[in-house]
Amino acid sequence: MLLRNVPKEVLLADGKKYYMVNNYTYSFKYGTEQGYQWRCTSSSGCNAFIVMNGRNQLLRVSGTHAHDPPKYHVVKDGRYVQIET
Ligand SMILES: [Zn+2]
């Protein structure tokens, strides 16, 4: 079953690719038989993650963020730069 949320692809200025769901961003962790797991990009030890299938459709959102969503600004070429807080 697919979740209705569509992960938004976010390209960072340094070339990394994240996906954004509900303003939180996720970086690739690993692929499993169930799909591709992407974990929260927070450095605060957050264990929230999402699972997407090979077509970048959202299968699962797991965990709770005990922190605010990261803030980004978008630079000229459409890439994202995280604003340090
Ligand atoms: Zn988090």
C-alpha cells in the first residue's frame, strides 16, 4: 500500500540527494527486500526513517522526530543549503 505523501527530491549544493517528507529530510541508508530505507538527516541521533520503493513512492514513515524540521534555503540553481541552527 502506498502512502499519499509524495517525497520531494532535494538536491543539496554539495551534491547530496535527500528526500523531504513533511519538511523533514532523509538521506539514503540502505536497500532492503521491502524497499529503500532513508533516515532522518538530523545529527541529533534521531531514528526516524522512511521506506520508498524503486519508483520513489512512499511505503512507510517510521519513528518520531524529537526535533524541529531542518531549515533550508534554495540557491540560484534550485539546490538546497541547510541553514545551521
Ligand atoms: Zn528526525
